[in-house]
Amino acid sequence: MLGLLKLDDVTYVTLRLIQQITTMPCEGRECISIHIGQAGAQIGNACWELYCLEHNIGKDGKVSNEVSESGTQSQNTENQSITTFFSESSGGKYVPRAIYIDLEPTVLDEIRCGPFKQLFHPEQLISGKEDAANNYARGHYTIGKEHIDVVLEKVRKQTEQCMGLQGFLVFHSFGGGTGSGFSSLLMERLSVEYGKKSKLEFSIYPAPQVSTAVVEPYNSILTTHTTLEHSDCSFMVDNEAIYDICRRNLDIEV
């Protein structure tokens, strides 16, 4: 069929297909973000700030006036992807499809008291009273197991709000106790509960020059071994490389 078409015709057809795909409604194609440990939470803070800017959502979860006057989000073809990462409440507020987990409360308390405290529902921020102390075993087998059922229940509630869940985005580090141990435990349970759904990892890998704990290499090995079977795709970032980018390209002293 294509052999009978001129090059310009093929180009036109291709561009039309791309246009149709990019303007298709994104309802029913939701992704749930899971931020684990200090690294996962801090990455999540940066991500959701950018998501809100992209979709013109304020820190209170409400769409700014410029967008509201031109129509609702569902009618705005340039902003149809909002339902992929946000769910809309009955009051017109957009809430991130996200869950934050940390075994100690310090980092999540910063979110609870920070500028985006109205963006997240309190049930989305799950914290314990005792951290994993940079120990994979505590995050996976002892302290982590005390919280895993609560976390899975919150995940289930998030999935029930989705029309067509595509998968999970998991943000964590490989070196910390919670980021390594609890992430491995959660990935295992997600594979059991949602086996057919994609699980994408966004991971911070430790580096010797910026290491904060001598056990980071052990945590990393154990996490890598466990998550290999349960992760569909992993985007790994070298922690030292991030520091170099900040120092050389962004003129940020760290």
C-alpha cells in the first residue's frame, strides 16, 4: 500500500497519525508514583512541583484562573494528560496519584508542614516512628514488615480510583535502609498483587566519594538482587554524577 504513495503522502499520513495519537484523551491511562525513603521523598518533591507547574496547578491543588476561565481540564486538549498523574476530587481539587513512605517521620514532616502541604491528602504520607538505620534487613524483614500491609492498603485505594492503571513509578535509593530494604519488599508484594502491571524504578545508586554509610554497597547488592525479578525497567542515576553535574554545569556548590 505504501509503495503506491509518494513520499509526501507518506509523510502526511505519518504526521496525521502522530497528531491523532498525541491528541487522544489520556483518561484511563493512570500511573501511580511511590516515593520510598528520604531520597524517594526528596525526588518526589521536585517531581510534583514540576508536574504542578506543567499543568498550572497551585500548591493547594486547584487550577489557576488562567486555565479555569478557558474551560475545565477535561475540555482543555492541551492538558488532557493531567488525569495520568492527578485525580480530581469532588471539590475540583487535583490530588497527586502518589504515596510517600518513610520508616521515620522527619522527611515527611517537612512535606506536612511545607508549601505543598495542601496538595497531598494526609493518608498519602505514611511514616513510622523508627528508621531502618541504613540496614537492608531492618527495612525488609523487621521494621518494614510492620508497615507493608498499611502501604498496600493505600496502594489499593489509589488503584481503585483509576479507570485503566498502567503501572507504578517507584522512586528510591539503593544505599539507604528504607530505600533498599522496604523497596525490595514492596516490589515483591506489588508483583504478587499486580503482576501484569508495569513497575518502573527510578533509583539513586551510591558512589564511594559521596557515601554517607559504610554499608551502602551491601544494601545496593541485596536490593539489586531482589528487584531484578520484579522491575520491568530501571532508570539508575549515579549519585556522584549528580554532584558533578551540579558543580560543573549548574554552578551549585554541594
